[in-house]
Amino acid sequence: MQRAAALLRRGCGPRTPGPWGRNQSSAAAEASAVLNVRPERSRRERILTLESMNPQVKAVEYAVRGPIVLKAGEIELELQRGIKKPFTEVIRANIGDAQAMGQQPITFLRQVMALCTYPNLLDSPSFPEDAKKRARRILQACGGNSLGSYSASQGVNCIREDVAAYITRRDGGVPADPDNIYLTTGASDGISTILKILVSGGGKSRTGVLIPIPQYPLYSAVISELDAIQVNYYLDEENCWALNVNELRRAVKEAKDHCDPKVLCIINPGNPTGQVQSRKCIEDVIHFAWEEKLFLLADEVYQDNVYSPDCRFHSFKKVLYEMGPEYSSNVELASFHSTSKGYMGECGYRGGYMEVINLHPEIKGQLVKLLSVRLCPPVSGQAAMDIVVNPPVPGEESFEQFSREKESVLGNLAKKAKLTEDLFNQVPGIHCNPLQGAMYAFPRIFLPAKAVEAAQAHQMAPDMFYCMKLLEETGICVVPGSGFGQREGTYHFRFCSGTFPVRAPPEKVVI
Amino acid sequence: MQRAAALLRRGCGPRTPGPWGRNQSSAAAEASAVLNVRPERSRRERILTLESMNPQVKAVEYAVRGPIVLKAGEIELELQRGIKKPFTEVIRANIGDAQAMGQQPITFLRQVMALCTYPNLLDSPSFPEDAKKRARRILQACGGNSLGSYSASQGVNCIREDVAAYITRRDGGVPADPDNIYLTTGASDGISTILKILVSGGGKSRTGVLIPIPQYPLYSAVISELDAIQVNYYLDEENCWALNVNELRRAVKEAKDHCDPKVLCIINPGNPTGQVQSRKCIEDVIHFAWEEKLFLLADEVYQDNVYSPDCRFHSFKKVLYEMGPEYSSNVELASFHSTSKGYMGECGYRGGYMEVINLHPEIKGQLVKLLSVRLCPPVSGQAAMDIVVNPPVPGEESFEQFSREKESVLGNLAKKAKLTEDLFNQVPGIHCNPLQGAMYAFPRIFLPAKAVEAAQAHQMAPDMFYCMKLLEETGICVVPGSGFGQREGTYHFRFCSGTFPVRAPPEKVVI
């Protein structure tokens, strides 16, 4: 572990303390709110207790911001108080939060957002004309020409049109209908909304939701909240985390004994596993969904994050259409995108969209009704989404700067992915699959029997114990594999390579 | 009805077509998505249908954006296509969306937001220093000094501190703890999160949630989604929609036969009813909650919207503390605020907060965990909330302009409330209680027996029938009382007085 930490720390280089100092205090406050469980002082019993609360909420686990992250906040507080540690700062590799780790926002995106926020700037000569043009277009589509008005529940009309045009371009001309686009509060909101509408039945007919293992824990959390049945299918670690349809078949077959498997979730490029699915594999999955009558959820938020030269992103929608009308007019598919990842990393704006095709027309009405209860997604996030799908084009004033910034971010992410993979594979006891895309590594750790025993003595999962030690001894915060799911008896952690802070060009880092 | 419409239209005056044209098309698209239920073309049955979907979602109703609003969208489409109507535009009085109706954003708020969005502007001489100071403070508390980073799940630290300081000022020194503040995606998000954690049990021990009738339909929608038991208590229309504790007592007593009443929701100032609760009444309600062991939810998003000179806003928190330690250290209370209402009307940013006091420490952890699944509320909305709770103070450069703008908006809202009340009370067959606060009138309509029969012949609730006719014949879009709940045999509609577009000063409108 010490060797891994040393290598990771050497790869990291110094960073400015400013933003970190503040970020630390924010995380630390969260930690203190949760961990400092003080004894009850008052006389009366509380109405809301662990015993009386919603048991489905109690069952929710969310490791990405779970106990280890709270511990990281505590350690940051201790560092602030001057307590000596073998390190001076915590490195938060637990979450894909690019801008928190120093990635600069795309200038054009922020220019358009500032113009929309404060339209007086439309008269300012310091903003480029193409940014102004986009801001005017967005504002004209908002009630009262203002980001401060509610939008339609499904999202601002012209932004949904831009999303549809983007999808059509991305998919080489496969048509997309703005009516099928729903703007959301990040991708998480879309995923949980669609799952909410899908879950029904009791006992053996309760809805089963197939999710990959390892998975992104939003899925297990929402399944738990909705009291649906989680059906695991295992990705093939020996085969670079590939999805094997035989494994899907096994999972569905076994699930049918105790639930009604109705939904199949895919994350491509993979989170936390970083693989990129082949076109053939996607075709197999779609055929399987068609055969087994499964509603497909394609989490494609890392569609811009493909690094391996041997891999390409294929959207489920495009493959579905290429498979012919039997599939393209029958398979129900929701796919998700976000402003948070890709090259923009605008997590804080909570922008996203979903495209839902072959939805029963009556269900469209139900979906809009459900969305309308929370009125609308943040309009500023919708505007951010618009820039992502409608960026500057050749001939426009901002095109060159935009392209330069975009390529620089994506180039850095690719370098960091390679660096991460290489570093991990130099450490005895760690094996890391090739990082083809997304922003994460999910290396396997081979723990000695004594470490497993020590963990058990502490009533901790062995990988949680490892990650806790890694954090306490080196200040590096990663999330244990048990928070994402893994094959029994194997141990992993998720490390966000995308936020790996590199100062020197990676090729100059001598291991 | 014709008389009512003529009076309302006379009060309205002309408006610029620009934003409306766009807003219309957006609403129209929503209408066409939902209402144009085309026959199924494809061969296979859908997986997700009205029969197979989540029955709790199917049971959700949300009238504020329900069928009448979809019909309004259809009519707007028809007007755009040149179809002749007795009116040239639809007046959307169905929702409190101030900026969509022409209310201008508060300059200072948007200046700070623009500076946070595009920090290059911090060097611009066209922005006041106090706005820059606030923007710097917010950015320093964000990861990577950027609105594009995720915040802590509970919200940005310094913004929660500002909220706590605001509450302390508002409540005359009653202390507020930043640890008890949770920033949310509008108030709706906070309300549904707290309800989600509160609901448990099966059969007769299923959680009962007391809500006022008439209510804001978010409550009934969330209760339905969570499969909780809605327990109605009726506001006293004859007594200006006052809350009577005897009625609460009746409701709880009857509810105990079939559920476990555990939560009491209050909306003050009232939505849709526009009343402001007296201090005495709040004290009675708190005592009742203490006595009956009810978790209190105080929806106080209209706390800045009190118009009647005889009324004042009293927060539940303040009254709770003034009642002494037996209450202040025992009664569990969540109160909600938002950027959407008040004088700022920033609905689109989806900013809000909740303060939760006397929460069991273990539940705090559960709440943070639940919030962390959706990562964080939009950081731009959090920043907007910060300006609302931390506005310019005397001596600061922007104070004068800010105060002028704030007073102008609140003054206009007060005038519109009075105008609305007076207009309705001139119409035979309509009775409207005094509008003491919030943004709505909920007048009672006395329908002739023949109108009720005609409605029944159309299989419509009588007030839905009335509102549909009002919309079709006059273009005025209001929401039928049945969407909010009302005493059996009485009929009402909700009219948003706050968006009543007045051109001439109201005192010059000759009725």
C-alpha cells in the first residue's frame, strides 16, 4: 500500500491550497454533521428515529459520498487544526468532480451563461458575437426572456430542439424528435424518474431491475428507495469488464424465480470500470432486451470520454436503428446525458437530458405529469446543456478557442487515464484493466489473508478496511469496491483518474 | 362568467408579445406531447403501459400544470395558426411565475450571479464592489472556486452560514445553526425529501400526513408517490381561511382509525388561499403538534409576501422558541424557503433551503445520505439563495437600488392583491376572501344547478367545467379548486394575483 501511495503522490505534484482549503471545510462540516452523534439531551422521544423512519431510505447506500468520504472530511478538519499526519492534504479521488480539481470551465459556455444571467452584458463589446447570438436565442425561448422563469416541465423548447439536432448529428443522421427529449437535473434525476415510473407489482411480480456489477451506486440507491428488486449481472473483469450476454441470460433466468425482470441498465462507457462497449456487444444487448421484453436504460454520460484508440462510442439509439425497424420501432429505450462529465465538467449546474424512444403515448403524459410536480429542471442547467449540444462551429468567432480548450481537457484526461493504469500495474498486489473511457479506474487488489482477518476483526469489509488505511496513512481518498459491488471474494477500489492532478507532463514522470 | 372575464381583461392591459410568443410555443409543445395520443403503430405491446406502470405515480395529480394548462397550450397553438378566438392571447394566471409575466429580476442578484458564472467580470469596472465582494466569497467556498463543481450534499458551507444568520435576524435573535440548514432544489425538493424519510409502516400503521384543504398539490402528489395516507384538515373559508385547531383535532382523531398520523403540514402565508396565520394560531398549532407528537412541516416560501397592514409573518421557528424549552427542545420542525417567490421571483434557478430542528442526530446522517444520492442542489440556485439571505445593507453601494427594486415589486404585488380581491367581489356569483399574503386568490364560485348538470354531462368536475369554459371563451387560464381540494359541494378556482399584468396604476382602473 505504501508503494501505491508513493507512486500516486509522486504523480500528483503540488497544488494551490486556496480552493482546497475551502472545499475541505465544506466537506468537514458535512462530516461533523453526520459523525458527531451526540447523546440526546431532551426529555421526549423523537418522532423520527432510525426505528420509525422509512426503511427503504434506511437501506439506501451511497458509497461515493459514504463513510470513507465523511472520514476524509474529519481528517481535513484535523489537518486544519494543526494535527500532524504523514501528509498535508487529502486527495479526493472519490468523485468525478473535474473543476474542483482545477479543470478550467470552457470559456464559451461560461460566456453564454453570463450573458443569459445578466442580459445587460449583451451590449458589452467584451463578449463575442456567437456567444451573444446563443444567449439571445435561449432567452427568447424563456418566459419573460429570463432564466428566472419556470420552463415547461419537459424543458425549454429550443434547447430540446438543439439536443435532438445534436443526437441526429452524433448518430450519423438517425432522426431524433424533440418531443422525446426531457431536460433533467443532471442525469441522476432522469434515471430515478424513469425508474420511478417503471416500478410496480408486489411479491414475485415486483419489478426487477438489472444492473451491472460493479455499478454506479445511484442505481442501487434508487432501486432501494423504490423497493424494487435489484438483479445483478456481473461484468467480466478478465475480459476488460466486457458485458457478456450469457451472463445477462443467467441473471434474468434466476431472477424470474422471485421477481419480474423488466428493466435493463447499462453504463457505457463504464462507471466505475472504465470500459467502452463494442458495437457487437451493444447489438447483442439490444437483441436480448427485445427477446426478453426489457426496458433499456443506457447511461451514456461519458460519451465524450473515450481514450483508447481501439475504442469508439456507439450510442444504443444508433445501433438500435441500424438493427432495423423490428427493433427501432419496438425496443423501449431511455438514454441519458449530462453537463457534468465529458470535457465541460459542469457538475454544479446540474444539467442533463434523457431521450426516451418508443414510449407508449399514454406514458408520455404520465411522465410529463410526474416531471411537472417538481415544476422544471434548473433553467441555468438547461442553458448549460444547450451549449454542450450546440457548440461553436467552424467559421464562428469562438470556434478556435473552444476547440483548443476542449481538446486540451480531453487530451489531459486521456493522459491521466494512461498514467493511472500504468502506475497501478507497477504495484505488486494491484491489477488494473485498461482504462478505455469514462474517468475512473477500478483496480483489483489482492489482499493477504491477514489483512482480511484484521478487517473482519474491525467488522469492516476488507476493501473498506484497505481504503480507510490508505486514507489514514496517505491522505488519498478512494471508494471501496464494496460500494459498487464486486464478485464475492474479490476486492477493488474506485479511483477517479480524471481528477488525478498532474503538474509535470506525464511522460516526464519517472517511476 | 362573461362579466368576470371582462373585468379581469380590463384590469390586464396590453402586453408585449415577444416572450409570450415563445412561451406559448413551449407550452404548446408540452400540450401536444401529452394530448395527441396517437394510435399505436408497431406490432409489439409496450413494456411500460398504463396497466404496468407504477400505480402510485399513476395516482398522482398535479393541477397547477394539469389538463387545463395543457388545454391553454393547445389554444395558444391554435392562435398561432391564425384560428380566430374571442381573444388574441392566453393569460396564464395558473402559476406564480413572476418573471414570465414581466417582473424584472433584482439587479444586484443577477450581478452577483453573473460574476460567479464568469469570474473574468470581477475585473470589470461596470460591476459594483459589493456585488464583487459577495461573488468572491461564494466562489471561495466552491471547489476549484467554481460554480461548476459539486457542492457538499447539504449545500455550500458559507451559504448555509448566511442562511442561518438570516434566520437569526428574521426571528429577532432566536439562534439558527448552519448544521441544521440544508440547501435544496427549490422548496419542493426539500418538502419531498423530508416526507420521503418520514413515511413508513403498513396497513393501519402507515404514516398519515395532515395537509390543509385547500392545499398546494405538491403535497398530495408526493403523498401519493410515497403511498402515504393523506389526512385532510379543512381551512375555515368563512373565517378568512383560518386554521382552527379543533378541526386539526377532528382530523387526527378520525385518521387514527386507519393510519398513524405523524406529520402536520402548514402553508403560511397560504397557497392557494392567501391568508396569513396569526401568532396565536401558530402557537395553538405548535402546542397541538407537541401534544399529538406530530412532526411539523412549515412551508413558509411566501414569508416576504404579506400585504394586509393588519398581518405580520411569524415564523414557526420563532414562535416555537418563544413558547419555552419544553417546545423548543422537543418539537421536530422543518421549515422551507425558496428563491422563487418573495420579491425576487427567481423560479428558474431552483434555489431553496430547509431548516430542520430537533432532528435526531442519527436521522441527520440518514438525511445527508439521502441527499447525497442526487449529489447536490444546483450551485447556481444556491448562489441565488445566498443573495436573498445576504442582500446589500445600508452603506453598501448597491443598497439604494436594491431597496428601490424590492419595494417596487412588493408594492406592486400588494396593489395587485387588492385589485384582484376588489374585482372578484364585484362579480355576482363570486366571493373572494381578503388577500392577506402570498400571490393567489382562491375565490368561491356559486354555480347554478344547470351549470353543475352540464358539467356532469361532460363528466367533468363543475369547477373544472367552469375553468375550461373561462379559458375557451376568454383566454384566462386558472386552476379549478378541485385541484387543490375544497369542501364537498363548494367550487373555487386559484387565480395568481401576483402575475396579474397591470399597466395603468390600479387606482386609475375604473370599474
